[in-house]
Amino acid sequence: MLLQTFLSTIYHVFLPISLPVIGGALLRRFRGMDTKPISMLALYVLSPALIFVALFNAQISWDDITNTILFSIINILMLWAIALLISKMFALPAAERAGLTMVSTFTNSVNYGLPLVLLAFGQAGLDKASLYVIVQMIIVNTLGVYFAARSQFSVKNAVLSIFKMPSIYAAVLATLAKTLELQIPDALYKGFTLMADSYSPVVLAILGAQMVSVKSTVLPISYKKAFWAGILLRLLAAPVLAYITLSCLGVEGILFSVILVLASMPAAVNAVLLAEQFNAAPQFVSKSILWTTLASFLVLPTILLLLQ
């Protein structure tokens, strides 16, 4: 019975997700698809539209908001502390320590998580996920830079980077429109919905292309301890910590399931961009992203099975 449910989850949730991922990987491998302009389309057009539509229609309470923010803060601080402890145990140099911290704390909740939640939990799940993603965007653009390069961290630049994210403005506009009970013209709303519906296949194709682009290099011996620590922390320890934290906060229902799944996602692709920019062991980070993403096709169905 469990095996049948597990296979059913893979068939109904992960097979649909895998098709655009495979398509993007094939386009990158054989046609040399450049993901940069498509990523800009997703970031500046499709993602804001998705966030706006989801939050405008969302049934979100103040408890949902406070629990999501509290969980995000507590979770990242715990993972950060564990990553630092492991770094000291293995006497990792500064670059590997920064890389392990990013792999452990930042998840691919946007390109991979939102489409997964939509398929697994429907529109109600996407409503909750959109709130979580907004919080994560703020954290990545502040603490993410701090983790990657503490010596180059600037509070001013971190704050400015938040206001450069169009999804933040979409969230603010959706909140205002919902609070003031504004009526959006039907034609305009249909346009937003059209763009929002395009988000999932586009970003999954980008994910597939990015996986092919990740350099599958042989890591130096000094990196291997950090690599395996990052894999285990991201895919095993993170879900357990998320479960304990959510239980302690008293979170229940679909919000519990959605946050648990998003907190258990593989390492974020954006982590390698920060690692390359600040020389925080980019080889180790890129390989961790590749292998946590591949392993997630077994780990995440198991988590969804246990949530049923």
C-alpha cells in the first residue's frame, strides 16, 4: 500500500514536473540555450504576476503570516548554527564554511518549490507558499550576502537589493488591493493570470538547463567532508528540524505541509552565484546543488507520502 502511494505521488506530482525540467536540460545540452534572458522574464514578469494573483486570492490569516516569519527566522538560525558547528568539527577553511552555510540554509523554493506545491496541494497550497517565498527572498538577499562574504557585507546594499526585487512590489500591491477591497478590471486580471500560469513550466525548464550547466567536477579531498555534510544537512537534517520547529510553533493543516516541503527542498541555484561572486567554494556549492536536486526526486516524494 505504501509503495503504491509512493509511486502514485511520483506519477501525479513528479512526472509532470520532470517533463519541463528534461526539456530545459535537452535544450541546454543540444541547443546551447541561454537561460539568462529567460530567467529575467521569469524574475521580472512571471514571478511578480504569480505572487500578485496568489496573494490577491489567498485566504491568509495573521497567524499564517506570523508563523511563517517566525519559522523562517528560527529555521535559518538553527541550520546556520549546525553548519558552523560542523565547520569547526571538520576545521573547514573560511570559503568552505561559507559554502556549507549557503547549501544548508537556502532552498530552491521558487523555481522548484512553487510548481511542486501547486501540483501537490493545489491553489490553497500555493497561497501559503507565496507568503513563504516572499520571506525567503528577503532573507536570501540579506543573510545570503552576509553568509557568502561577511567582509564585503553592507546593510545598505542588502536593503537596496530587496527593493530591486519586483515580486516585493507585487506582494505589496496585492496586499493593498485585497485590504482596500479593490476591484481589478477583468481584462487586466486575465492578463495577470495568463502570466502567472506560464510561471511553472518556464522556471522548471530553467532549472533543467541550470542542472546541465552545473560543472560536475571532481572535488578536492578537502571539499569532500563539506560536500557530504551539506548533502546530509540539506536533505535529512533540514526536514527533521522543520518538522520539530513547526510542531513547537503549533502550526497545523496545509500551512504545516507546505512549509515542511519548501524547507526540505534542495539547495538553491542562487547559492552558486553568490559563491562565485565572493569565492565561497563555488565548485563545492555547484556540485551540492546538482546532487541535492537529483536526490530530492526520492526525498520529496517520501515526505509527501508521510504527510498524507
